[in-house]
Amino acid sequence: MNALLLIGAAVMIWLFSKIRAGQMIDFSFGMPVQFRVQSGYLVFVQPVELINQTNTAVTLQQVNLDFRATGGARLGSAYLGGFYRLPGLGRITIPVEVRTNLIDLIRAFPDLRNQYQGRKIDIRYVGTIRAEGVTLPIDERFEMPFNFLIPS
């Protein structure tokens, strides 16, 4: 009986450490790369850097993001399935493919046009990253210099 309690306690401690590690992930966004047109969509790769602040390794299971102009207009979406291993106290960069269609770009044009005056485009990332059974909400802003897209 004592052995069963000990095993149960060990499993609970292990689960708690995995869930806590999943909640202690920091993330940042790199500059988009690999722009192309594919099957009627504008497609690019958005590097997402994930940083584990705990000693416990974490398995990432899913990234699901919407990309929006700061006024709220949807620019595109990204979904990444599969498994990525984030080592304890480590970092990885995941290449998340973003797809946007012409209709989304037309709807976002007023927001993007207003930002042109400021020589930068503010993008908001909204969605989730799933790690170790924990869904982490993301609501971040990324400032992209306008000259990154169109050299002056």
C-alpha cells in the first residue's frame, strides 16, 4: 500500500512539473522570411522562438495563430501540428508557415494604409501554443519596419 502511495505521489509530482514547465514558456517573433505566392495565397514563414525557463523539458504539440493588423483586420493564419522538443533551460525556433488570402489583405488595407505614415506595420499575433497538455494563450504585438517589405 505504501509503495502505491509513493508511486502515485511521484506521478503527481512529475505531472505538476510538466504542467508548470508548459506554463513557463516565453516566446518572441523573428522577422518573417521566405515570402512567396502559392495556390492563390501569400505565404511566408514566421520564426517563433520559444524559451523554456525551467529545468524540465517540454514537448510542444501545436501552434495555432491568427495574424491581425492593429485595427483588428485579419491578415492571415498559421497552424503547426507535430511535436517539438524544448529542452530544459533551452530555446528553439519553430518555423511557422503563415497563409493569407487576397480577401484578407483587401480587408486589412485601410489599417495597413494608415500605418504607412508611421513607416512601420504593427502586427498582432493572437492564438495558442499547446505544450504538455497545457494551452498557452498568445496575444502579442510585433513591429515590422515598412522598409523591410518595400525598400525606400
